[in-house]
Amino acid sequence: MQSYRVQTDSGRHASALAIPSRDSDVPWPRRQGEAFRSRSSGAETETAGRQAAYEGPERPRFRRRPPFAWQLAADYEREFRVSGDCNEVVTKIRDFRDRDWVVPVGSTLRLSKGGAYRWTLRIERKCAYRPQLQLGIHGAGHRRPWRLLTTSRCSRARDDEPWIDRTGGDRAIEEGDFVHVELDLRGLHLPFGTLSIAVNSEPAEIVFDDIPLSNNTLIMPVVSMGGDQARIRLCPAY
């Protein structure tokens, strides 16, 4: 398993006191009758409450699930913690030994030619002194193709080629941001697939338009981290 070099960017019971009401001027029979009625209404309310409680089981509620789960490579099982009901949260649990490198986390989803796929990531935490994260895709088993985007400047790289600046200028993806990813492998207008990304409610922009389309190539979503306690959440599908 191979680690990946990152671009050196600067990331940027208290109890309540019950006071009795003053009713000493009210005749005793009247007070007695009111107390009886009060006890009766209280018993009726309690009985009604019990009846309501036994009406039947609560109906099951529909809950959206994430489109896939994070899956660790054997070489890096000690580097990450995967958590959540659906294994949708991945956390880096120590600094990777090489400061200028990050390590990838793959997923259970396999993407193939002919489909269009969408998923949303939330950047929950960055490491203050190693804030670089990478988002994108790898081939199954972390083989090529690699298409990656840095959160520090939204620069991008393919395979082993140098990093390329974002055309519209640097754009940092910060803690709390939602990153919406769309991978289109239909090849409708190009002989290649495209990878688009939108941050929060901003318009989507095509990051890569040269993803190879092959019946033999399976692709998976990945994220890469290097700093301790960096955390990314995969959001439910809509």
C-alpha cells in the first residue's frame, strides 16, 4: 500500500417549592368537595394516560442511509477509526509518520461505466497543524486512476502528475463545509467521465473531465488524511 504526498499548503435538579393556596376562608364542606373532585380528576387523567400508553407500538420511521461505508485497507487499519451506525464516519487517530504525506481511506462502493453517482461529505474536523485533506476517487484496491482535490486550495492532481491550481483561484474547504460530489461515467458528451464538486450551496464545477471509461475499471470514493483527529462524515443519500 502506498501513501500519497500532499501539496504543502497553509490550511486555514433544581426542585420546585410548592406553596399551598390560602383557602382558610372557604367553608369546610366546600373545601372537602373540591378536594374530592380534584382527586377524581387526577385519577381520571392518570387512567387516560395509561390507556394512551398502551395504544400500540410506535410506527417505524424511515431513515435515510449513506450510499456506502468507509473501508480501511489492511496496511492502514491502525491509522483510522471508522464509526457510526453505518460506518459513515472516519477519523485519523494519530499523525502519519511522514509529515508531508497523507494516507487514503477507501469505500465499499464500486462505480462502473454507464452510471452517474452522487455523494456528500461533511468536513467535521481538521488537524490544526496538519490541515491538508484530499477528496476524490481511486480505482478499486487503490489502483489508478487517481483523481484528487485538496481542501486547502482546491488544487487538483491526476495519478502521479503535479498539482494544478484551481482555474478560478484558491478556494479553501473549511470545517463544517459540505462537499457534494458527482461522478458521471456515462460519457454522454465526452469520451471520458467527469468529476464535479460543489461546496455547500455554491454552483458545481467540473474538476476532472478525463476519467477513463472502461468496462474493466471499477472506481471508488476516497478521502486521504495525515493529521491526528481529522474527521470526515459521509452524509445520508437524498
